[in-house]
Amino acid sequence: MEAVAVRLDSQSPPSSGGTAAQQPEVTLPFTSPLPKVGDPSLDWEEFKHPKLRRFPRHSDINLGRFIGRGVDGLVIKARLRGSEDCVAVKIVSGQLTAKVRLKSLTLCRLQFEFNHQPPPIDAEPYVHIPDPLYELRYRRKFQPRPPRPPLKVYWPFERECMNAALLEMIQASLQDAAKNNKHIHLNPSPKTRNDALKNLRAFSTYHSSHQEGKSDNLTPFSPNVRINGCRGWTQFQGHDINNHLIATRAECCLDLKDEETYYAIVYDYVSKGDRNPGMMLEW
């Protein structure tokens, strides 16, 4: 079954009283509620704090074939109502169970909900990883056990939104330079963080007004690769995704909660026939 039309409600599932409760709108610091229409702003402040804009056609999504899944989530092919455009919807879902090998050769299993942002690195309480040898050593010395440093984690959805927003601004800057017959000069071999920031600043309007880096050893940047387009972020109800996976008999573990609201990122769908191995880059 290639495509199945699924009604995507913007409301949460009915409560015990039989009425549908409106899902509260949550604005994340790396997402923008503005629809992704037109070119993004190229102001340097936008580069320093990239925000991915919202997918404007959520109600037109008809979910189709289940493509696959990984630790970050699952991907479903979809078609937009009223057009032949196909998109790939990446839904942030599931749990990651990390195995940490300790000095005592035992395994500690840690679970993270990828649909929720993890606490800051310095937040309380600390994530405690048992270490029998560590505790025994301090017990023998009759010393109080100091707090163990927290486990460093990050939210994949946050990184992906920020990267997609940056790539969109870079692509818009390149298109504007080509249209106005301008050149963007970059350092081909950045060695420090400051070098990387200067390269990034070259794509912003700050570079156009200040013309910085004239004395540096810069070269014109002429990309010959196509960046797969990101259409923005959106949200889905867990029961909508579960019902669709069941209806299409997808070979996928149903670990989404019906009452949860899940974030998703919409990309251009690249079919097998559209791939050019000579133009593909491996990261």
C-alpha cells in the first residue's frame, strides 16, 4: 500500500470526559512558529541563534509508506494534498537504551526519551551511574563520596533543527550571491573556532556591510553539491501515527504513546532514481 490518507488532528486525544482537549502550543528556543515561506533572514543574529521555521502545510500531509527507523526516530513517506510532491517525514520518537560498561564489567542500562529535551548538563539531580569499585575505594578510606559528574547528553531534534536552519540560510546566501554576480570568500582550511565563525559570518549580511577578511587568505566558494531541502518542523499526535502504521501493516515497533505529541521534520523526498553517486558526499 503506497499511500493512505490519514486525518492529522491538531488536537490531543479525547479525555475521559469524551471531549477533545486543545494541545498547548510550546515554542522551543531553536524553532520558530513562523511558517517556512520565502527566504530566511540572513542577519548575523539569526546565524548565532538558528531557528527552524514551521512547515506550513501540515493539514495537507497524507502519510504513506513506512521507510525505516533508527535511534532518533522513524521516517514515513508522504504526499501533499493537491500536488504530486512527495516528502519524507522524520518523526522524533522512541527510546534509546544505552549500555555503559563499568570497571566491574557490569552493564548499566540508561533510557532516554528522545521526544523530550534532556536536562541541562549542570542540572540537578545528577544522572548517577553505579560504580562499585569507585564506591568501595572511598568507603575504605572513610571519605564522603563526592557527587559524580552528570552524563553528557544532547537532544538530536535540537541539533537537527539548528543544522537545517543554518543550511537553509547558507543556501539562500549562495543563491543571492549568484543572482547578484557576487562571490563569497571563505577560508578553505579553518583551524580554529574563530576561523569557522568567520566562514559562517561570510554568508550573513554582516559580511556584506563590513567586508571583513579582506587581508586573509580567502578563496571564492563555488559549491557543486545540492543540499536536500528541509521544509520545516511540525507535530503529530501519537495515536495518528500508530493508527497509520497499523493500517499500512508497517514492520515497525509501535513504541509511540497515543496521548503524546511528537515533533517531526519534513524533508524533500529523494527517490532512488534521483540519486547521483558522483555528486553524493559521505559525512
